[in-house]
Amino acid sequence: MNKHFISALFFISCLVSSAQGSQPAMADDMRADGKIYVVIGVLLIIFISIIGFLVVLERRIKKMEDKIKSKN
């Protein structure tokens, strides 16, 4: 019961702290200059690369597992 109360307290404090309603001036400047699209593009490239790497890694692991199972 105590763990649930502490978790709920942290969740509510996160909601209250993020509900300030004002954006940083840097975000407005980047959006006005069009640089925000470069940032979003770079983040998408990084995210897609990580997902691709995990897919390739999963396939390699599956092949190794199948190889080990077939030897036994």
C-alpha cells in the first residue's frame, strides 16, 4: 500500500511540474529559423538506426539459438 502511495505521489508531482504551460525561448527560435526540422530529422535517423540495429541483432540471435537447438 505504501509503495502505491509513493508511486502516485511521484506521478502527481511529475504532472504538476510539467504543466507550467510555457515553452522555452530556444524552441521558438529554432522553429522560426526552420532548424527544428533538422533536429527532428536527426532524431528520426538515430531512432530508425537503433530500431534497425535491434532487428538485425534479434535475427542473428535467433539464428544462433536455432543452430544450438539443432545440435542438441
